[in-house]
Amino acid sequence: MVSEGNGAMIVGVIGGSGLYRMKGLEKVREVRVETPFGRPSDVYVRGILEGTEFVFLPRHGRGHRWLPTEVNFRANIFGMKKLGVERIISVSAVGSLREEIAPGDVVIPDQFIDRTTQRPSTFFGQGVVAHISMADPFCAVLCGGLVRAAQATGAEVHAKGTYLCMEGPQFSTRAESLLYRRWGADVIGMTNLQEAKLAREAEICFATMALATDYDCWNRTAGDVEIEQVLAVLRENVELAQRIIRRAVDYLPAKRSCGCASALKDGIITERKKIPAKARKELKLLIGKYL
Amino acid sequence: MVSEGNGAMIVGVIGGSGLYRMKGLEKVREVRVETPFGRPSDVYVRGILEGTEFVFLPRHGRGHRWLPTEVNFRANIFGMKKLGVERIISVSAVGSLREEIAPGDVVIPDQFIDRTTQRPSTFFGQGVVAHISMADPFCAVLCGGLVRAMKRLMEESNINLAISLHATTDEIRSQLMPVNRKYPLAELMDCCRSLPLPKRRRITFEYVVLRGINHSEEDARRLSKLLTGIRSKINLIPFNPHPGSSYRRPTAEEIAQFQNALQVRGHQVNIRDPRGNDIQAACGQLWTESETVQSSRSNVEHRTLDIALGE
């Protein structure tokens, strides 16, 4: 299965529970994708919105069935690649680690700190070794588009920030929350890091639109994070997220000129003739052009 | 399999190698439990101790067979739940990261930092997603119970008790140590007074000296009064200044003055100079410039063994 797009921009959106598709989406089709890494979290929903092709995927599956630890990030991103997606906007609920980031605010992070422990985070291995840079883990162009779009909607926007990705599913302890603040982290979530790493390996531009839902538990005056509060703030912000995504497209060039499109260029270090046939075949979509 | 208790409290104890059961345990039975998460570390040992039902489990199995990484934590806790346990006391050997927590001391922690990497840590998944708060990871009531139990422990063992005092008024102490709101000074000191302290043993009071805050002549007078009737010694710990903290370290002269003011009132007073001061690496200094006052307060709180005594 390859992209059915007309060669123009296809934007992937990985959303939380409230964002399976968008109002006004036309020619909506559900697409089931198989990957060498198993099944994605759910079927992809494709459609056209104001002339741009979108592909939606609910990260936790419809009905919220997968724990952060269980989400098949590799299949999700590989599936996006298979569908011709070149840019992914990842929408994510996060806890705020800063007083100035209030619940309801939008954060477009520019950095990550990894505190996950139980997740495969690469497409490589099994005979192909590749190392790519994660120095700047997000696509600056896509982030810029999101920031401008978010500002245009009148939302409270933080144009950068460090996203700490924890394993979960329990929320952090107070000692951890205070520690992360000392490390300089600004928001905390459980999902986006693997998506960013894998998107970079797949040479897909990636940006996160983080919606602050709570103050985690460091802020004694605000009370500790509970799931009800997270869901309530999310429900209120689904429409805002949709408006930002819709507008972001206007700020993006049709053709990519950022480094994301060639992120893997010098990354594969395995001697080409030593790469096993199976890996060659399974990863063709990612590495074919470099072999 | 359900609880065989009479509906009253059942206390679970997860112990290291030395704690499979307890002296005086009656009606001892071994119970094998199966769980959806596999087998617990070993059979559970049930019994009655002075009217209370206890369930023991050796964390690493008898003979210490499981690595920390291998312990089936989910099965262990699920098994406790299956046996009707509502409270678990987990006994654990730990290394001290603080000078003032000496080998042999008892610590009832109130927070965690997770640095494990290979352990399933939830019962959920496989179709059920749940997120719970771990902001306060320990049961405050159960921790309090442990603190009270230490009164009795004083009679039966030879632990040394160290108490973080840091202030002579409730106002200042509550600022430095939120636990003071729950166990104010008067209560804490009453409790210390009532402890059956073995012969030749003293209670150590840790006292971080903060410039201009807690080392006046008045403080010395109040501290002396607070310690009336308690066999005690005082450790003065000059505060380690660090970026982001509003607290400052008193001069050597000021500390000596405070020490003297206590000594003339008949107290044994040591000054504990924190090490590593010259490389900014003494207690609680390994952090970045962005620290806030709030966190530095909690550091004062965490830097010493906080045993809040009292009912």
C-alpha cells in the first residue's frame, strides 16, 4: 500500500482520545495498515480538509485501550510512512512543571528528556545499525508553523519547552516532579519521545502540540494531578487543537527543505553487503534509497 | 481463596531474608497463592500475633533466590490483596545518602525517585488503561503507625534515634518542615520525653543553622527549654548555601556563639561541618541554578532523618 495522495503535502495527526478526526474532513476513509512491527494502535482515518490531505491515528486506540507502555509506536510511525505522510503533528496532554504554563495553555516543545524504560525506540537492529542525531528532536519548520497557528487562534502559547517523557502509567511522585523541575523540564507526558525518535528515523517532520492539563504534583497550591482533571481540560481543548492544526498547514511550505527529509543519510553504518535480506526487505521503505 | 481473618485488620509484611515470620506468631500456616501475574516470591506465612493477623512474604524468596529485577512484584502484591491484606509494611535494607542517617538508623520515607528500568510496574494494560496519582506514594497513617511503633522499638533494640528539629518555634519549623503542622513541637517533645530511653543512650537532635533565622540567644533559650527532661545531644549543621536558596550560612563566629549559648545551659553540642563545601557538592547542593525557594525548603526537610513522633 502506498500513498494515494497527489504528491502534495500529507499531514499525519497522532491524537489522544478526543481527536480521531476533524470537523469538515471530506472523503473520509478508514485504512488498516500492516507493518513489519505489527499492528498500529488502530485504523488510520484519511480525508481531505480544505485541500490538504490528513491522516489521523488515535494513539491509544479508540476507546483508549493501550497503556503508554503498550502503544506500538514503531507500527504507528511506520504506518504513517507507508501512507506517504511527511509531517506528523502529535497532540498530547501534558502536566505543567512551570508556574507560567497554566492548564489550558499550548506548549510547542523544542527538547526532550527521556525517562522511559520499557519501549522499543528504533526501527533498526536485526542486522542494520543506524545512529541519527536527536540534538534537535523536533522539526523547527513544523514547530514554527504550529506556534504561529496557535498564536493566531488567540491561545496562550509557549513557543518552546522541554518535554520530559516518563514511563507511567502512574503519575510521578512529588520528589520526582521536583527533580524534573531542577533538570529544567517544562512539561511532563508519557508518549511523545518514541514518536519523535521514530519519525526522525523515518525522515518524517515531527512536532508536538502539548496541551497543559494540570500542574503534575509539584505545585502544592494547585492540588495533585488526577485523571478526571486531565480529561476535563482535554475535552475543553479538542476544538482548539483542531483549529490550530487546520491553520498550521497555511504556514508550511508545500515542499520540505528542512533536514528531516534526509535525517538518515549518513546514519546507516552497517556495511551494505552485510545487511540481511530480511531487514533489507522489511525496512525498504525507510532505507531503500540509501542502499 | 479469600481472607480467613475475622474481618479485623490484616497486616502484610514484606521482608528481606531475615524476616519470614516473627517470634510469638501463633496459628502459623503457610499459604500458596496463584495470581494472574504468576507466582509470588514464595509461600505466604500467616499467623496471629497478639490478636492481630499478619501475613509474611520474603521478597527474595527463602534462601534469597530472586534478583531485585526478578522479583514478581505484581504477584506479590496481588497475593496480599487476595489474602485480604489492607496494609503492607515493607521492610528494606537501604544505603544512606546523608551523613546524618547513620548505619543502624531507621528511616520511614515519604517520597520516591524511580531509577528502575526493567520492571512491570502496573497491574493495568491488556485492555484496561488506568492512571493514578503517586504524588504521595506512602500511606501517611501507616507511616505514623510505624513512628509510634518506634516507641516500643526503643525498648527492644539498640537503634539510635535522631530527630530533625531545625527550629525552636512552630512558626519557623513549619516553614522549614511541613510535617511540623501535623506534629507540632510541644507534641514532639512530649513524645521524646515519654520514650523509654535505655541507659547511656541519648536522642540526637539535628539542627540546621540558618543565618538570621534560628540561632539567636532567644533560640538557645527556647531550645534548652524544649529539651528539658530529655537525655539529648545536639548536632548543629551549618547550612550549605547554594544558588536559588534564600537561606544563608551563618559565620563560624555566629555558630560558635550559638553552640556556646547552648553549652552554658548544660547541653552537649557538636558542630557538623558539611563536607565538600568547596566544590558545591555537600548535602543538597547538586542542582542547577533554576532551583526555587520552595524546593530548597523541601531540601532542608529531606536532608535529615525526619522522624515525627507523637500521637
